[in-house]
Amino acid sequence: MYEPAWPIWQKATDFLVPLYALTNKFPKDELVARINQLRAAAVGLTVNLAESLSCENEPDLTHFLDSSLHSVRDCIEELRIADRLNLCPQCEAEALIAQAEEIAQALTGLLSNLKPAR
């Protein structure tokens, strides 16, 4: 198990539940545009991190961590869009953006340790 990814996976799963609760507040006409996009990105984040925990080689590990980073960045942008469109309470969107940015920073740190020349 790649232990350094474990706390990030825990943060990602902690991020997932309030994100789902927030998207339940979105207008139903945003089901495809914002709700599904956000949920897919958040689930992708946790699933790719879970995969990284069992990687046995660095290329696979880097792939799953990179995929996780892309997913969390998607979450951040989707949340910013939702906030700008007033689809949800601003304070909730901002809190989730802060959580997602913390996850992204941690993932960036892990990846930079794996690939110093990145």
C-alpha cells in the first residue's frame, strides 16, 4: 500500500458527502450540466486515490495520482461555476472549494516527490 496517499483518500471521502448534499440543492435542470459533472469528478477522485493505494509500481501510482489531481481540479472549477451561477449557497461552495484545494495541494506534493523534475 502506498501509505502517503491514505490521508488524502480520507480527505477525499470526507469531501464527497457534503458535495453530494450541496448538489442536492441545485436546480433540477442542472442535473446533467453541473450535478452529474461534479459528482462524477468527486467519485473519480476517490476511486483513483483508492487505486493508488494498491499500486505496486511508480508508473501506475503516478497515473492514478495524476487522474485524482485532474478530478479534484474539475471539482474546483465546477464548484466555482456553480457559485457564480448562484446554484447553491456561496458559503457552502467556498468551503468545498477550500477542501478541494487542500486535496489538490496534497496531491501535487505527492506527485512532485515522485517526479522531482516535474
